[in-house]
Amino acid sequence: MGAIFKRGRVWYIDVRANGRRIRKRIGPAKKIAQLALQDAEVKIARNEFGFAQNDIFIDKFFEQFLDYSRANHQPSTCNRYRAVIDHFKHFAKKVDDIGFLSQVTPKTLDLYKVFRKDSWVNANGKPVESDNDVNRHTRKGARAHTINFEIGALKTMFNLAIKWGYLKENPTNKVKPLKVNDSKPVRFLSDKEISKFLNACSPDLYPIYFTFLNTGMRKAELENLEWDDVDMKRCKIKIRRKEFWQPKTGEREIPISDKLHKLLTELKVSNDKSIKSNFVFPDGAGGMIRTKLRERLIRIAREADIEGLTKLHTLRHTFASQLVMSGVDLPTVMKLMGHSDIQTTMIYAHLAPDHLADAVNKLSF
């Protein structure tokens, strides 16, 4: 049998299920606590208390998930999951009744959304542990699309927990995403900025950043690009799966422009004479490139007096934005970028007002 007890002004229920003790906060009303206790005892009798027989401590599950992620995901994906887990554990410290995985409920996740909106956030995305850490680089509240991504990541984790027998149902299924109205505008380079940036590049970095701007490739795609992926006769670059790496959203082909074709031809001749590596952009020993491309990009942008250029992804945005402003339709841009959802490509739609107007004017009635 269970019991109810009061702590301060709040009533709790105290029950045992599957051999372990569970205390749950109910609220200020004793009658509701009594009804909650009756409901819990019925669920325990029917083995419907909401957790599986081999329920697990939430910290232990997160450890197991990260081990799984390291074995099955790219390092960048694993790091994103680790960041979400850090945020959730930071939140869990402030909630008394979260210890086991089964105790994560839709209400818990709704409270997590509130917590993330009210918390201070570092520029690098890491949680701010105390008010003493608040500075000019921190801001109040994670953005809605960030929180939605985190709930989606937790959904993936909890689906795996169901597969492993730790949960009966996924608590994220009843959680609504936040309305996104606080996204930052997409940063892309103007023609003038592109020229200034490329002119400021050193000879060893120019081919790399020029390729980013002319293909829209992701960082990992460029780092893993091999000469076997470059078809100079067909003027195509193939983003394809390999034994040591797989692309984020499947395989695709990217056409090679005339200027990029000329650059790659010269680069191939140069590599064959010196390094003789199968990587298009190798390190000094012929292996995968190890240059810290983001740090070098920031330094070049500073030297070229280009404001707000702090991410490699800006070069990918520039490729897509320039295509849209040149009149290329969004489904085509989606294929070239390797987006899995047209909604992702829609962030560039506002750049093509004249193109969209021309499409409407083609109607014959």
C-alpha cells in the first residue's frame, strides 16, 4: 500500500512499484493527493504505472545512449546529442522528482521548454551554471527552433529507450513544438563581400573556400571529398557514402561550374606532383585535412573587414542565396543543398520575390 504525506504546503504520494519506491509531487490539495494515490495503486496492480520492468536511472541511460551514438553517428552528431543531454541534466538538477527515466513525462518536457526559455545561454550553446557566469556573450533564453530541435533529439533517445525495454511510451509524443518566430535572419555574403573575402585568402586556403562558395557543401562533405568523387568529364561532384564516412542526408550530385572546373584541374595537377593524395583537400601528409577552417575564416573576415562572418555555414548559405537570387527554383536548390525537407530550403524564399511574381504571371487564365 502507498501513502500520502505533506511537505510544507505540498502533498506527495509515496508508493512502491516493481520493487522500488516512488515519491511524486501532487499539489496543495489533500483530496487530489488521495485520488492520485488511488490511481497509482490501480495502475501498479495492472502493471500500467508508465514504466517498463527494467526501468533505469536517467543518467545511466544517457551514458548508454552516448556510447551508442559514438558507435553509430558522426562525431558532430554525437556532440549535438551530448549538448542536449547537458541541457536536460542541468534542468533535472532543479526538479526533485526526476531520477528514473520513467519519470520523464509530457509535463516534464513542457517544464523543460519553459526552463530553456528562461535560462541564460552562452554563445557556444552551453548552459550557464550560475548568475556569476552571465556576461556580454550570454543572452536570456534559447531560441524556439533550438528548443524544438532539443525535444526532437530527446524523442530519438526515448525511442531507443523503448526499443531497449526501458520505456513503454515516448513522453515527447504529447509535446507540441514551440512556434518559431525568433529565428535569426540568414547571413550570406554579397557579391562585394565574396570578392573581398576571396582576395584576402592565402593560396592554400583559396581553393577550399572557393569550392565551398561554388558547391554549397557541408564542412564534413568537403573534408571527406576524394578525387574518385569528382567526375571532371561529366562536370559533377558526387557526395557519396564511404566505409569511413556517410553524408548527413544521403547521396547527391553537384554540378561543377566552369570556374570551379578550372580550379580543380589545376589543383589535381599540383597534388599529383607533390602530395599524391586521394583527398581533394588533404593535409600535409596526404590524409584528411586538419586545418581549423572556421578559425581561419574568422581571421580572413577580420582582415577583409567583413562583419558577421563567423561560421563556415555562411558560405553554404551564400551558395543557396545566390542561386535563389539568380532565379533558380527552390526545389532545385533543395536538391543541390541536400536538404531532406523543403521547409529548410524555404528560408531562402524571401530572396526571390521577382522570380515568384514571374511564376504567377505565367498563368494563362
